[in-house]
Amino acid sequence: MFTGIIERTATVTKIEQEGTNFHFTLQCPIAKELKIDQSMAHDGVCLTVVRLDPEHDQYTVTAMEETMQRTNLGSWKVGTEVNVERSMRMDGRFDGHVVQGHVDQTAVCEKVETLDGSWRFYFRFKPGNQEHFTVEKGSICVNGVSLTVVDSEPGMFSVAIIPYTYAETNFHNIKEGTVVNLEFDVFGKYVARLFAEYIKQQGK
């Protein structure tokens, strides 16, 4: 479980393929604090730490074929900057929203507007799944970042990014055409599923 509050960014230093699995080695200042089998969110994708190289501030995580197909990890290359967050602590404040680290689908950045001291990012996604939707002022997780939806239409939404988030996450690398990971609000997904089941039962 995560909160969508990014701790650091990490840089991909090595990519290895083993069968259908991909091993990503990343460099990050918090590598010395990690342990094997620890879960971490990488651009919103929950991955397990499988190797550690604390001397060089590096660690390795593994992604399976399904993860590669469902997320933007296939676009990662050496030098890619990734948002990282360790799993939620139970003795701290809950500053974001409930994030599972289970990416629902990807989205494409359609436009970036530079405002007076902030930025507005517009994203488009496939609206086919009834549980994949946004609402104005609702929560959305983009590349692991907990954000509030500004504009919401079927298959499209926008978010506003403040200077701190722009500088401390990989949002400063996102431009028109960039593919990002989306995790829709888990509570909204449960409500949508329950409502769909209710409608189905009423139709019998």
C-alpha cells in the first residue's frame, strides 16, 4: 500500500532481460535503506527489490511480462528518471490517497500548459472499462503521484502541478506524447463494480 507521495526519483542504470522478465537496476540515494523483498512503487508500479548494491546506491527490481504490457516500463531505458515511493508506514500521516501500486492502464499526455507559477497537464486514456474513470476534484495516481483531477471528461482529464511536484518528481520530463501510468481511485472502482452488479441484478 502506498500514498502517492513521492520520496525521491531514481535513475535507471541497467536493464537485463531473462526470458519474459526484465530486471531494472536503479540508482537512488535511499538504496542503502532498502532490503531484499521490499515492495516499492516505481512510477506507480509496485515492484520487489531483488538485489542490492548499497556501495553504489543501486538496487534491482524485476518486472514480469504482464507488468511490461500494462505499464510504461517498456519505454524505460538507461538514464530514465523514475518516481519512487516505499510502502506506507502505519505510524505516520496519510498525506496522499490510497494507492495500491497496481497500474490500471497507461495514458498519453496531450498538452502541457504553463501557467503563472504552475503547470496544467492533460492526459487521454482508453475509457472502455467502466471502472476506469475520473471525477472533478477526485483523486488520480499518475506515475505514482497522488493528484487531484481538475477537468474530467470520458477518456480525458487534467491535473495541476505546483513547482515543488514539478521539480521533485519526473513531471518535468513529461511532454506532449509522453506515456504515463495510471491507477484510478480504488474506492471509485469498488463503487463502480458494486453499482454495475446492482444494475445487473435489477435487470433479471
